[in-house]
Amino acid sequence: MFATRQKAMIGRTQQKLRQLASKKTEAQCTPYVPLLVRTMTRSSLLIVFLFLCGLAAAQQSQVNDKTTGQAGSTTSPASATRAGERSPDAPAGSNPPQASTPAPPGDKTSAPAPTTVRPSSVANEEAGTDPFLDTPPLPNSPVTLIGGTVRSVDHIRDHMTVVPFGGKPIKMNFDERTHIYRDGIETTFMGINKGDRVYVDTQLDLVKRDVFARNVHVITEMHAADAKGQIIAVGGGNITLRDELSGQPVDFRIDSTTKVKGKKGAGSEADLVPGALVALQFAPGKSNQRVLTEVSIIAKPGDIFRFFGQVTHLDLSRGVLAVRNLADDQTYEISFDPAVSSATSLLKIGTQVVVNASFNGRGYRASDISVTQARVAQPQ
């Protein structure tokens, strides 16, 4: 349509120029004809370009108005009907403009306000955390203590393999959340070496499905430990002790630094005989051998002891009584012969007695029993 108008305009211009040329000299008008044609052509193109730009802007404005009306406005049916009616003055074939009427302030049927969904990055910024730079929180699983020896450690990938005492190897991960202590002093990951004895507070990481080391205690200085029991065998610089707590035999080693103490002072290795009751202090040495630092002899076969205290148990059929010794506040089971003892008829639970007994390696055997105080009546 525009091209047709342009051609018609150019044609009329050329016709006028020809008429003008017929009145004047052809030589004077001929040079100006091409210049005038080019000028008119450029003006027409500029007009067409500006018209197209205006049309595009109008279409974009209509699209924005429709989008805004759908998101935040409500048009009543009556206003839509009035907007859809054609004005009697409007020419045929023209589309009437559509206008939306805003909802009254008291209308409760208006659409709810749109909900803004913020991305996770914005939520993390408001919370003050960075999912890439900040460390994650510690796992919520229970803490389990594992003790063992470090088989291997990788300071680049931040993991180590620990062999628990009497168990299978376990791979553990650590990071900047892990606290590492070497002999009680906090250090870095470089404080863990292959072959170290460690005690690790571990947690199961349910996200990564691995074992996380929360606290690592590296022990290089072994402190003395205590044990108590009865000697089973002695020989070759070793002592086999039946442990009082577990009831199992345990081997210990004696060297030149081991101190032996008796009831009356210093003792010797000759006092360490099978059947003797001893209290030990030891420290783990190389090759996992327990080296004794001190041995205290509590009783050995043939020793005589005096017990003074209250009878807490009495069994005449078996010839056994239990006395709570006031000297050390310990209860001792003592065997006796009811037929020989003159105090058998006076023995009652709760009476105060003095008992002289000898230790034979299996227990205490009473040689004399004296009742010092009759049974005291217990308050009801």
C-alpha cells in the first residue's frame, strides 16, 4: 500500500517536472530532476520507518496492558459488557478499546496477592550462610568412641583409616570442623601420623553416608594404669595375673625398673609367688607388652591377718562368715570350723568380732574368733 502511494507520488512529481521543463529550457531543468527524485525517495522511506515504529510501540503497549489486567485487576461482568458494546459514532469495522474497571475497595472476591518465591541463594544470603564457602553443620547422629591405630592418613583428601583394637579397619573423614588433640594439646591435621594410637569421637554422616571424625585424640605418652588380682604363674621375667574385674589371665612384664613393695616396706621379686594377691601399676610398652612399674603385695600364702568389725553374713553349715573390716572398710569372707571354735554359739549377724586368720592362697582361714560385743538391735 505504501509502495503504491510512493510510486504515485513519484509519478506526479515527474509529470510536474516535465510540464515545467516544457515551459523552460530543457537544458536548465535536466540536472535538477534526479536530485529531486532522490530527495523525495529518502523522505518517503523516513516516513514509512517512523510509522512502523509507532505501530510496534502501540502493539507492545496493548500486550502490557493485557498482562497487567490479568495479574492484578478484576473486571466486573457489567463493565466488560459496556466495554464490548460498539459506540454508535464509531465507524464500521473498528474495534472499540477495552477498558478494565478496578474492583471496589470493599470487594472480597478479588484475586489474592501473588506469592513471591525467592531463590535459594537469596534465602542463604538472608540467613548469612554461603552453601559453597561456609562449612555444613555437624551431623545429628549419636557419637561413638573408637580407639585404635592409624593404618594410613591422606592429608590431601582429608581421610584416614583406623584399625580398632580387635576390629576391622574403618575409613573416617575429617575437615575443618574436626578438633585434633595430640597429647591433650590441640593441633592441625598434620598432627596425625601413620602408626599413632588414636581415640576418635565418630558420627555417621547420613548425607554422605560415611563416618565423620568429630574429635581425634592422638596419644603418644602412655600413662600408668592399675590392675588388681592374684598371681597365677611367675617366670622368665613375666607374671600372669588373674584380673579381679574380668576374671581372665593377663600377662605382664618385669624389668629392672619394676619396684616391689610388701606389707612392711620394700620387697623383692622373690616375694612374687603364685597365689599372692597383688596390686599392679603398668604402662604399655613396645610390641604391645605391659611393663610393670610397681607391684604392691597385698597378701601371700602364709601371712597372718587380724580383722575387726561386724559380722555381715554367717553360714554355720559351710563354716563361713563375712566380716566388714573397720581398718579398710572392706568385707572379707573367712572360713572357720564351727565345731572347734568356742565362739560359735555367740556368733550372730551384727555382732562385733575380732578374727585372726591366715591366707593360704585360696582364701582366709580363721585360727581364733573372739566376740567383743553382742548383736545390736536394729531400729524398726
